[in-house]
Amino acid sequence: MRGLTHRAVDAAAGLPTGTTSAYFRTRSALLTALVRRLVELDQAELGRAAAQASALRTPADLVDGLAALVAARTGGAGRRRSLARYACVLESVRDPELRDILVPRENPGRDAVRAFLAGRGVADPEARTLTLLACVDGLVLDRVVAGEEAVVRGTEQIEGLVAAALRP
């Protein structure tokens, strides 16, 4: 995150020079605020996804929901936010405060996936949920790095991940 400076943020936001440094005195404070905002936006996005996930009745419904999440995180503003999130994840390797903020947490989307898998009788739905969502996050990373939007590849990979999560 070399480019994260008060001056760069001010310029990108169209603010007068010195504005962000008035609110966030250090680079660390600026980065912490950025990470908190990314997590806030992610949690809101996952909450909206969970509201739609209440209708999960079939594996195809789960695939569609996960595909929509991947599409949201790999296109447009979602792609830019994903890039920022991954840069912050790398930065958190050296910064325990950032790591604590970024650590995956409970959210309604995760709850909906766990409930769906548990309802299907899978062994250890908690572990399967974490694995499935980690794999979906890996797809997002792969597509963001490659510069591709989710719709380009379809849902075959997500279908395979859901099928694996549902195995007895």
C-alpha cells in the first residue's frame, strides 16, 4: 500500500490538500480507517445477500447467490473494493490491529450458507461453510487479479464448490 498517503487520498477524493491528515493524523490511522470502512461495506453487502438467501431451497439457489456475490465483487466498484481489501489483507500480515479488524467474522450471509448446509445434513456444516466461502473468496481473487468479471466464466466453478460442500 505504498501509494496510500494523505496527499494521494485527498487528490483521489477531490479534497483540498491536508483534509485527510486533519482527521487521520498518521498513515496508520488512515489505513485503519480505510480497513474499518471496507469491513463495514462488506458486512452490509453480505447482509443484503443474506436477505436474498433466506429463499435458499436448492443447491442451484446457493450457486446463484454465490455467483451474484462473486459478480458484485469482481465488477465495477466491487472490483475496486476487492483490490483494496486484498491489499489491506497483505498489509495486515505486519499489522496486528489491521488483522483483528479484517479477521473473518460472523455475518448473515455466512449464517445462511451454514443453515443451508446443515439442513442438507452435511457433516460439520461450520467447517464446510468456512471452506466453501474461502474457495469463493479465492475465485474472487483470481478473477480480480486476472481482470475478468464473473459473468465471463459462468457458474461451473461455483457449482463444483457447492457440490463438494454438499458431499456426505
